[in-house]
Amino acid sequence: MERVPRRMSWEQRAELWRRWRRGETLTEIGRALGRVPAAVFLALAATGGLTPRPRHRSRLALTTTEREEISRGLVRGESLRAMGARLRRAPSTISRELRRNGGRRWYRAMRADQSAWHRGRRPKGCRLATQPRLRRLVAAKLVANWSPQQIAGWLRDTFPSDPEMQVSHETIYLSLYVQSRGVLKRELLAHLRRGRRFRHSRHATTAGQRRGQIIEAVSIRERPPVIEDRAVPGHWEGDLLAGGRNSHVATLVERQSRYLMLIRVRGKDTRSVVRALTRRVTRLPQGLMRSLTWDRGLELAAHRTFTVATNVQVYFCDPQSPWQRGSNENTNGLLRQYFPHGTDLSGYSQAQLDAVARQLNTRPRQTLGYKTPAAKLAQIVASTG
């Protein structure tokens, strides 16, 4: 059996990052590179799942060829001034090069070149490392469960004339995921929406489940264009958030404002779900819900009963197409911060669910120009009232 080298080559690392950006799994990448998934994970975790920036030598640094010329000059017994004149470098540059790499007797061009390249990898201090006040403010907002994008947008809005109190969301992510920076504590990762240990490709997906047939289901393809472009309020997306012990919570998101409602359901059967949805929807202000786009789940098989009771038209997504109700799908991902996979949702009261929804509805959203869903919905209600 051929022995696999312990270290990955530059070509293998480049291939690893190409496949990771395409959304391949650790197993798929490891199979392509002849590595176990654990080795792929360690390579990704070293930079927090973020593709390292390409490295370039400074135009002022000594080149490999120049170091080889220094080595030949030492063999010939040339002085520092003679070597400097030949290479068009200051004698002090040659002197520092020799001091760093063993002196005249032990200098070796290749070893000196590798040492210089390694020294150039030392992490440079980012703004969060050099600005304690900014670092404390970012950490406090993370503890309050704000996302890095929300923090970056809020900082730009709060300190518009102070660049030292502004930081990009990517810098915050880097400081969290790349612990070698020593800026933000790893414990703050628990406050991110997804709770992941490093960044994942946006192309990574999981296979959807097969769904049964729903009688007289109205396809999303028949949904009017006015709903699609979010120009008119009152159109919602919905789904069930699954928990442990076969427990579920209904999630409804208004497409224009991204306002969230969580609804306690006794079971996943269509009678329980439709009854819970009807009871909540009929308490909304007149005209605030005009349509509901739902996943292809059988829990809304009795959609006609729901429509008759609420006068809300239901549209169903195509099978295995969660992106067709993207606002709701994204919100369900955010909710996993509060309800991790395996959580028994049956133990939560409606009041507790309302408190969680209130937290999400009072956070600024980038897609709303850093307004909150609650403020946006209040504006909609005021304009329609």
C-alpha cells in the first residue's frame, strides 16, 4: 500500500479549498485527496473554514535568486559591500540576512528563504485587537445574540464619522473562527445563529425528504407576481420546526417585513396544525394575512378548511425546494439558536414562544436597512389602517 504523506502539498490544499467552496462534504473532499475526513476538518478549522488569502512576497524582500547569490558570494569569500553592490542591495541588508540565518559559516540559501516565508505568516493585528473599546462593544452585542452583520451595520450607523469604531462583519467572523488571532473568545461562537465552529459554503445543502400528495394543492407557480416581488404586504411563508420526541412548532414569516410568529401545535397531524393556525390568524388585524406559502408537508393537507375559516389562500412549494420560501427557511435556521436539534418543543408554552419571536422581531435586519421587523410591520399596519 502506498504511503500517504502526512502534510498536504500546496496543490492539495488549493484543491481542498476549491471543493469546500463548492459545498462538498468532508468525506467527499477526503476521498478526492486520499485523506481521512478528520484531516480535512483540521485543515479547514485552522482558518475557521475561511479560504486563506493568496500570499505574495513583498517587492522589497530578498528573492530566492538573491539568496543563492549571497551563498555563492560567501563561498568565494566576497565582502558584504561587494555582494551588496553586485545585488544592488545595501550592505546592511546582507548583514541582517546573515545574522538571521546562522552567519557566514552556517548560511544556506534555501533554508533562509523558507525561514523568511515562515516569518511572514505571523498574524497581523486587526482593528478588534488594537481597539479595546470596539472589541468590548462587539463582544457585548454578540452576547446579546446580534449577528456580525447586524453589529457591523449598527456600528456604521452609530459612529458614521469614526472609522476606528467600525469593523466589517467578515473581520468579526475571522476573529471568532480563527482563534490564533486571540481577539474574541471562542465561547462567543455559541451566540451565533447557527452555532457552527467554522464557516460553511453557501452551496452546501442537504437532501430534502420525499413528500406525499396534497389534494387540490395550489402550486407556487400560480402565485401572482405581486407576491413574488414583496411589493405588497400581507403575504406570509410557513413551515413546521421539528424538535425531539416528535414535537413541532409552526413558524410564520411575513415576506415584506420578515416579522415572525411562533405557534404552539399539539401534533403534526393536519387537524392540529390547521386548528392552531386558524386560531392565531383570525386574531390578526384585517387584511394583514392575505396568502400563505407552505412547504409540501402533509400537515397542511386540510388547507381548504384553513382557507374557508380565514379567507387566506394557501400556495404550496415544489417538492424539495425550500428556497421558494427563503424568508421562512432562513428564520427557521435562526431559531435553531434557541431550539437546537433534538430539543423537545412540547415543553414550551405559547408565552415562551412569543418571547423568542419578540427577540428576533426586535433585532435590526440588513435586508430592511437595519430596521427591525417589528418596526417595519408597525409601519405597514399604520399605512393600511
